[in-house]
Amino acid sequence: MRFASLSIAEGRLHEAERLLAVAERGLDPADPLALAVSRQAAAELAAAHGGTTEAAQLAQEAVDALADGDAPGLRADALALVAMLAGAEPEEALALYTAKGNLAAAERLRALALARATR
């Protein structure tokens, strides 16, 4: 799924769709980490196609899948996407990144939020 996210970032949406479809065929729906990563990639793809409502729903599904897990970095990624799609400040994601000690991700997210706010 990370390859799908990379393809989206590079604007190769057809490739991302293909990669996501292949990954989802082998997805264990009982695996919350796999489900979360899948939903996040699908949310990124929906957003890239302009489907912000669908993207927000998929991103929230990623957050929900990680509610009881021990993956604060993945949860922060999903929370950041939810906040960005809603036009909100990514405070909860920043707190998770900081608590985890992932200061680089926190700074990157602050820079994205600031760039979005100054547009």
C-alpha cells in the first residue's frame, strides 16, 4: 500500500489504483494495521481524484481501525489526513508524532499546515 501512496504523490494515479486493488485482494479484514494502511491509501487516492467526502470517510476508517492498536505513527498519519481534508489543524496528529519522538514528521506536518493556512 505504501507503493500506492508513493505513486499518488508522484501523480501516477492509474498505477496507484492498480497497486491498491492488488493489495486489497490479499487484505485480511481482521488485521487492523493492514485495514488502516489500505483505507489511508484509498483516501489519498480519492482525494487526488477530487473526492474529498469519500476521502474523509476512508481516512476516518483508517483512524478507527487503529483505535485499539499500538501504532501511533500510523494513527498520526491517518489523523493528519483527516485534519487536512477537513481544513482543520492537525493537533492530535502532532501530539502523537511528538509523543512518539518523531519530530521530523511533526515538523513536516507543521510546515504543510502552515503552507495550507497561507494559501
